[in-house]
Amino acid sequence: MKKITAAILALSILLCACGAKPESESETGGADVDVLTTGDSSPEPIPEEPEEDYMEKVKDLIVELPPEEIYSKREGVEYPTFEKFRYYSETAERDTNVNVLLPVGYDENKEYPVLYILHGYWDNEDWMARDIVHIPQILQNLIEDGEAEEMIVVCPYIFCSKELAWCTGMDEQNTLAYDNFINDFMTDLKPFIEGRFSVSTDREKTAITGFSMGGRESLFIGVSHPELFGYIAVCCPAPGLVESTGWPFNLKDDELKFDEDEKPYLLMISYSEADGVVGGNPSTYDQILTDHGEPHLIHKMTSTGHDHTSVSPHLYNLFRMIFKK
């Protein structure tokens, strides 16, 4: 018996000398033992892969023209309808109309992305809401196909003047009234929409686009407030926003750019080679953005006009590209 006890004692001494713990001590968290290490024993951090550029992800979605069937209502599918609202514009000192398209089954407890669509010269809030533009059909069909997100679409009246209720001519006074919409948007329209409807205020969920003069104003608002918009797009944009593109202008050429941390996820220009109003090219805006190294996408159409025939394809592409950040 003494021999066995001595053997066990000797084995315990040997284990301790080798730095080993009896099993019971390891399991019960016994006395602390200093452990020598050869350096930092924490695992090496795995470097994050750089995020793929958003425009690179979506650029292949651009098609010149959508399939014709996207414009038609499908059997058994419910489509949203535009509803007209009025808000008071402190900027214009008058009540102002705005058309709003809410998603089918709109839920006030759900927060939706929002897209602002601006009309062109001489027009009003009803231009984009016309049946011939097909916004409800295009958007709902894409949602049904899993190609677009549910969203709230806002089509405002963008002529903003205290002196004139509507456009009276293509001149400096009227042009500046359209440019003044930037103040209505920030002071009046945006607060109204965010107070009345369940829209997201996140940059990742806010987009703006427009046609002709509305394209000019979309670019003006987007570049002036990049903190608000993750997606900016223009269709057949009117000239004159920046100095080299005409008069009256609001920005110098070197102001048509974005700070590094506020670049939009998507910046797109749609144009038609057959556009006889603003010219059949992507415009000087494209060249200025290129000169400034601003990434942007070009959507070229070959035979559409300065009208809904360019707007509908532009919106088809845009609906499929936004709010997927």
C-alpha cells in the first residue's frame, strides 16, 4: 500500500513539473497557472473584402426599351392608382397639388422607400400620372416579377413662383421659377410627404428623377443635397443648370460633383438620339461628370422622342435599379 501511494505521489509531482493539471482541476477551474506564450494568441482578423460598386452591380440591368407587355395590366393583379393631395407651399405662398402613388395594400406601420418624379416645362403634377406613361402598370408588374421594390411614388407640381401660378413662357423668369422648386422641396413638399405618409428618410431609401426641366431640377436638388438621395437619375435633361450649359444657371461647372462620402449609389442619364428638343446626346452634363471623375451610367435610346416614349423606358430601368443597396 505504501508503495502504491508513493507511486501516485511521484506521478503527481511529475505531472506538475511538466506543467500539466490534474483533470479535476482543469474541469473545476482550480489554481491559476501562468502560461508562457510566444506572442499575441488572439486570432488574426480576417480582412473585409471591399464592397462591390453599386453601379457596377446594376449597370447590366439597363435595356434600351422594355418589353411591350410591361405596359399592360395582368389578369388577377391589383394595381395602385394615383391620388391627388394638396399642401401649403410657404415658398410659393399658395396651396400646391401633388400626386401620390401608394403601394397596393399600403400599411402605415411599414416604412416605404420613396421616389420623387418631376415633370417638364409647361406641364404639371398630372403629366407623370397619365395613363400613357404607365407608371402603375410598369411598377406593379415589376414588383410581381420580383424585379422592383415596393415604394411610394411622388409626382409634384414643380413650378414655384409667388408671382405666377403657372408657366407663362420659356424665359428667365419662368425658368428660375422651376429652379425655385428646390426651396419648395426642402421647406414644404418633403416635410409634407414625410408627415403624411410612412416613408423612409434614409438616403438608401430615397430617390429622385425627372424629365426635361424636371431632369434639370432633379440633378440640381440631388447634387445640392446628396445627404438625402442615394439614387439620382435624369431623362432628357434640360440644359442650363451649370454655367457652360446655358442661362440662367445656378451652379458653376466645378460644383457638379459630389464629396467622396456622399456620392450617390446610382447616377444615371437617359437620352434619345432622336430627341430634337434638348439634343440627341447625353448632354454636357455627361461630359462635366466625366471630367470630374464622377461615376455615372448612360441609358441610350435611338428612336424615342422628347416625351413619354423616353420617360417610360427610363422609369422601367430605374424601378429595377433603386432601393437595392
